[in-house]
Amino acid sequence: MTPETLARKDAVYRQVSRTMTALWTDPVFQRRMSQCMKAAAADPASKRRKSLRTKSLWADPGFRKRHAQAISDPEYRRRQSHQAKAQWADPAYRRRESCRMKAMWTNPVYRRHREKAWRTWWESVARKRAFIASPNKLERKVQKALNQWFPKEWRYNRGIVVLDGMVPDFVNVNGRKAVIEVNGDYWHRTVHPENRKPARYRRLGYRCVVIWEREFKRDPSILRRKVEALR
């Protein structure tokens, strides 16, 4: 676009923004718009039309490209930031948002949807982190011991297996639902949340062996005894 076209678009945007700002300061307009929006949200046909329209837009590569360019524009981001700060500076707005979010979280369907979305996102993050990670010194020693005592039975997990957002250190490759967690003394202290992993694995039907750095250094054969106890 030429600089003149951009200047005209910016002028139109600012004029529309001033008009809408003036309208939304009118309590009567606010009530009417609120009623219309609630009625539309409660209408199944309206929700279906909105969903289809949104899906058709996001199916268009040109729209996705334009959207990405728009949200990466520094001026757009500055305006959005200024608007959000102005809204949150209003105590009444914060109260309304708080009430709205509390009401949404009391809905079991919404809670399940959000929990599923978060779990999917976290599993994706955990898989990516594990894929680029390499076994540390302790894990390499454990892998060597496993290869010696249980050849072709255990493999270091590079994010291939993710269980409820957890990435076990070693997984059984012979079809058994069993995993091994290698805990370093410094990072996996008693109060560490990862120490609750075995119970979570059991709920998923997996048996878990936990080997601590201090006990493996003291007697490596304890790993062999623990793994044999799974059989």
C-alpha cells in the first residue's frame, strides 16, 4: 500500500474509533447492545452461523496472513495495550470481569473444555522439550545399566510417550505399561511436585519405578532389583 492509502485507512479507523467510543459511553446504547448480544448468544441458529463464518474465514490462507500481519503491527499492539490498560483501570470493569469469569468456571462443560485444552497444550510443550533434551550424566549411567541387565527392553524417552502431561525418563518397549523415573537429589527433593508422579501413573494403569541418585550411586544393583520386581 502507498503511504497515502495507509494514511486514509488510519484516518478512517480513528474516526470509527471515536464514533464507537462516543456510542459506548451512552448507558442506553450499552443496555440495548447488551440485550442484543445476550439474545444472539442464546440463539442456537445465531451461534451456528457465527461458527460457520469464523471457520470459513480461518480456512482462507489470505485471511490468516492478513490477520498475522495486523496483530504484528506495532501500532496495533500499542492501541490494544492502551485499551486494555484503560479498561483494567476501571474498578467497575474489573468487578464485571471477575463475576463473569467466576460464572463461567461454575459451568462444568466450560471447566472440562478448558482443562482439556490446557492438558493438550501442556502435553505438546512437554513433548517438544523432551524431544530436544538429552539424557544427563545420571540418566546415561542408568541407560547403560539397563542395557546391561535388560537388553532391548528399556529406552530413554525423548517425548515419544507423554502421559497426562508427564514425560517419563524411560519407557518399556516390550509392550508392558511400565516406566522409570530417575530423580536427582537436588532437583527432586521431598516437596517437589514431581514426586507425586508414581500415583498419577498408577491411575493411568502404568507401574512406575523411581530410582534416586543417592541410592543408585550407593548401590547400582538396586535398580535391577526394582525393575525385576515389576515382572
